[in-house]
Amino acid sequence: MDAFVNRPPSPDLPERRKSVHEMLAEAGLRPTRQRMALGELLFRGYDRHVTAERLFDEAVAASLSVSLATVYNTLHQFTDAGLLREIAVDGARVYFDTNVHDHHHFLVEEDGELYDIPTNVTVANLPTPPDGLRIDRVDVVVRLRRDEG
């Protein structure tokens, strides 16, 4: 699985060069102390997948004074502003992805780790949506299990 670990982007991918302050301003979000602090944890220069609980744990480890509710609210505000992409893998687990471009994921079910699929995935034969609706995006989550051998 090493090929799929969240790590700094390869040289052929654009790096994030904007500060968290600039990102918030461009997204129309006021750069509050808590948004800035959580943004610094989230946008460390490489794409990653986090749950609210994982980000909360990182915030506590960094001695930030935030509640889990604040982390959830901030993640949803960042998602609504287009800074994050929400990936619901089932009814109980939601991940927030700093890579907002169209792409798909592997999910290792035993440990809940989510990894970007590094190649294009073709989805064919999508149904026609009802009148007045359009398909916004298709998220593919390929569920994996570790070999027992």
C-alpha cells in the first residue's frame, strides 16, 4: 500500500502556494483564530484525508483550544466554501479531503485508511436523473481488505 500513502505531491502536480489566510479570504471566510489554526493543520502542503475526530486529536496534540463541535463546524464551513471535499464512505464515517479535484479512493476497511486512486476510473452506464436534476459528481470508493497470507 506504500504507493497510495498520503504524501507530498509529485513534482508534476501543482503545490499549494497560498497561505491559509489567503485561502480563507478567497473562499469568503473570515480568518478567525480557530479557522486559521485548524487550516494550518489541514493544509500542510500535501493532500490528505481526515475525519473530524482525527483533526480534533491533532488539534489537542498541538495544544489548540477547540471543541470537537468547533472542528465539525469548521470542516463543514471549509467544505461549503470549496476548500475541502466531503467523502461519506458509509453512514458512520465521513472523511474530509484537501484534494477537491475529481478523483476516487481506496478504503482499507480494517483500519479505515482512505487513499487516493492514482489513475482514472471509468464509470459507465449511469442512469438518467429525474427531470430537473443533474448528476453533480460520482464518488467511487473501492473497499480493500488486507491479504491473510
